[in-house]
Amino acid sequence: MERTATRMLTVGLAALGAAVPPADAGSARAQAAGTAETGREAQDGSEARALIETLSARLLAAPSATAVLEAWCAERGLSPDPRIVAVRVPGPDKPPGAARRERLAVGPDEPVRYRRVRLTCGTHVLSEADNWYVPNRLTPAMNAALDGTQAPFGHVVRPLGPSRRNRSLTMLWRPESGGVPGPGEPLFSVEAVLTAGGVPFCEVAETYTGAVLIQGER
């Protein structure tokens, strides 16, 4: 998995800025634009790129994006309480489609739920995530937590001991454009399938924002 993650990171960085941000990435930009900044952002493009490389590599190598973001939040001093909170984003349901159902190893009639959240640390929106998950492969308590709380998906399913099978890393920010990304600007996206005991139970599509570059008090 580590070799695959490294190869994906190399390919993603080689194409830095070549991808077009997804249409719904603007909601992260709009949400974070009004966030009060409590620290400084990366000083220049080279520092921003180094931070992006570091964070994306950690995400590709880890079984839980939530755990990586909480450690990052603490390391960067983004909040006195570096917990990640998943704020639900209202909107229409996104059916999984045949290809996603195949990756999740479910039939055409088996329920697949959709959940869209903003992952926040203090006042900072670090990412937006789309989750398609198979409720029959989770416990009733896990399904209740996902339906009724702001617990991040990674926290809820931690008892399953999940692994992440990375599908793609796409860079969205172009360092050659000059300047430093704003806190709401999409930096890169990651798509992955979560498995437990070799059985897939969730597919995620995560878009990380410029808020991850902010340096707060430590």
C-alpha cells in the first residue's frame, strides 16, 4: 500500500494544477471565505507546496483521514481543541451508480447511503467529503451516529479497523499562478475505498482546502 501511495503522490504532483476543480468545490470555498483567520497562512508558494506534499503523503499512507487531520490540526495549532467535527452539508442525494456499486461489491438493490460533510477544526474548514457507505456492513450504533451526530466517519467506524485503498490523488491548486492559496481554495482531492477484513463498506471523495496551510498558535 505504501508503494502505491507513493506512486499516486508522484503522479499527482507531476500534474499539479492540471485538473479542474469539481463543480461542488465552490461550496468549500464560499464557506471558508467567511472564516475568521486566527493565524498566518503559508508564506509563499514553495512553502505551500511543501505542506501540501506532506499532508497528501500522510493521507495516502494512513488508514484514517480523520486521524491524520486531527494530528495536523494539533501540529499546526489550528485550535486549542484539535478535534475534527463533521458538519453535515444539506443537499440532494447522490446515487452511487453502477461503477461505485461494483467497487463496493453490492448489488443493484442493496441500500447505499450518501453523506456529505465539511470537516472542521475549530473555525477552519479543512475539507469537504462525500461518503457512500453500505449500512448493512456497519453496526446499528454506527448507523445511528452517522445519521444523528457530527462525528466524523473515521471516528464512527474505527472499531472495524478499516483500511483505505486509494484510487486517485488530483492536485487542484497551481503554484505557478503565484501567491498563496486562500483558506477556502481547493488544494487537492483524494478518492479512496474503505475496507474491513477485505470487504469494502465505503467510498470517499475528499477535497482539501487552503485552511490546512494556516499556522496558528502552538
